[in-house]
Amino acid sequence: MAPAVKSLEPGTLVNVVADDGRSFGTGYFNPASLIAVRLLDPKPDAEIGEDFFVERLTRALARRAVLFDKPFYRLVHAEGDGLPGLTIDRFGDTYSLQFGTAGMEKLEVPLLSALKALLSPECIVLRNDAPSRAQEGLKSEVRLVLGDIPGRLPLEENGTVYFADIRGGQKTGWYYDQRDNRAFVASLAKGSSMLDAYSYAGGFGMAAARSGAREVIAADSSQPALALAEEAAAANRVSGVCKFVKADAMEELERLGAANETFDVVVADPPPFVRAKKDLEPGAKAYRKLARLSASVTASGGFMLIASCSHNISMERFALECGIGIQRAGRTGAIIRQAGAGPDHPVHPALPETAYLKAIVYAID
Ligand code: SAH
């Protein structure tokens, strides 16, 4: 990198020009980042102001309006919505935002103006506390920029009510990415016993309970997450069939396996085991172990979903490790669904590697 380029302030807007003078458009630059430039607009010298954001947000909204009949979804999924470095999750009139890059953070003012002009939000929270921000030289903060946040914010997905803590909860407060996978699991769960390992606020478990599971155990290491799940159980009138267990999920799976307990439906949706490329081998082993422990507590004729939200492991490798895990549990089965995130997490066609979520559902013999 030429010294003049290196000295550009992180997040500076630049024109990207090829050696032969051809223009790639306008983007923002960060000399400290491995991804030096992220493109915002195919036009050179594009003005990245309120109008730009209104146009992008309008497009993102139009897509969601076709997909969802309730205002609960990821409104902006970075590159997939033409806004690299930006995530917006919508909870009715409340918006939880995350700036992932210095370039997007610099554009906070026109972005917020556009959001206010277009959607008249009641509340906006900046959840700028993702660890990955450090790589961009950004500080960690949670900031309320508009309105008041109620302690717990209701949301609805597939007819199930949940509660998100958008100020203190994980990520932006809710994992909308699993919506379709939750609906699929719920469709298998009528009359079943179900174990929701790494339940967070009850995403899979409460959907299963509402679709008629006779017993649901939600296990997570976070008491605040379990408290949200418990509230969701009450709101969906399924408290009678739900139990909440604060535990390390692998330890709990081991304990249940040793006690010969089985469940008709088992979900294991852990935090990322492969946080960086260098963690691939230990992370892959952890997925293998998780699949082994989960398969060993899945009833014969039952179903098991294992998920990975690590973009640093491919679907192929993840499926391989899960397959070995099932075999090591002494079980057999078949894949009946292989899926990623829902359609409010669009993927830029030139960046297929940004499709981070992988969920595999097995029918276990
Ligand atoms: N399945 C959830 C999302 C899970 S996110 C949903 O549908 O929304 C991962 C969860 O794993 C978080 O709630 C986190 O608190 C929990 N977690 C992290 N480490 C854990 C561990 N060792 N044992 C149990 N839960 C853990």
C-alpha cells in the first residue's frame, strides 16, 4: 500500500479505479482492515448522504414487505442489502443497529436521518459491541439514540411470541436468522418431547411447544436468556410443558445421555465454535462432539438439528463432522433438511462466503 493511501483515515470515502482507469465505483476505505475497501455504489464520486440511504432502505423494506406480514425481521443485512458494515434488526417501531466497520460508522448521521424520515421509529439502539469491531479500530459501546427501551421487547415469528432484550441481550437482541429452521422443527414436534440446547430466549423450544410438543427442555448457560424464554412460554400459554435449565449444554447432554434419557426432537444451536480460521480444527472437533452427544439423546425415529453460525467452517466440513459424530454415537440416520439463514439475510451473489449459518436436520434411526 502506498504511504499516502496508508495514511487515509479509516472510513474515508474513495473512488476505486483499476490500473487501466476503469471505475469500480465509490466505497469506503480502511487501511487497518483486511478488506481494504467495501463498495457502496457502482458510480464514481457517488454522494453517500441521506438520499443514498433512503434509496437503499426503501429497497430493503420492499423485499421484506413481500416476505413478512409483521414488522419483525432483519431489515438490513450488510452487503446483501447494499450496505456493507451495517446490520439493522427491526422489532416493530424499534430498531437495533450494528455498525461493523469504520466506514459505515462514519455515515451514522445520514443513515439515521434516512431511517427516521422513512420509518418514523420510536426507538433506535446502536449495538456497537460486536468483538469484530476491534479489527476496524472501533470501540465497543451500546448507545440509545432515540426513545426509551422497555426492558423486554415483544416480537412475533411464525405466530409465536418471544421477548428480546435489545440493550443487554446477545448481538442485536434476537436471532432472526433461524426463523425458517424454527418453523421446520416446530412442524416435527407435535406430541413430542423436545430438547432445545443453547436455547437463548427460546427460539426453537417455544415454537415447538406452541405447535404441540408435550415436553420442552430449554438449556442455556445464560440466566437472563432463560428468563426471556420463560416469559415467552407464559405469553404463548405453554409454561406447563416447558422446563428451563441453566447449564453448560455439552455437560447437560452428557448427563442426559448417561441417564439414558432420550427426546423425540433435539436441537443444538451453539455459539460459533470456529471464531477464526485458525480455530478450524478444534472447532470442527467440537461440532463432532456436539453431534455425537446430541445423537445419543435423540430417540429412535426422532429428529435432530445441529447448527453452526461460524462462517469459517464450510457446509461440507460441518456436515462431515456431524456425520462422524452421529456414527460415533453408534447411530445412523439421514439428512432431511440442509438450510441457511432466512430470506431477511440476503447474500450478495459475489460473496457466497458471507452465508454463515448452516443448519442440518437429521432423521435418526
Ligand atoms: N437457539 C437460539 C440461539 C442460540 S445462540 C435461538 O434460536 O435464538 C447461542 C446460545 O448459547 C446463547 O444463548 C448463549 O448464552 C449460549 N451458550 C454459550 N455457551 C454455552 C454453553 N457452554 N452452554 C450452554 N449455552 C451456552
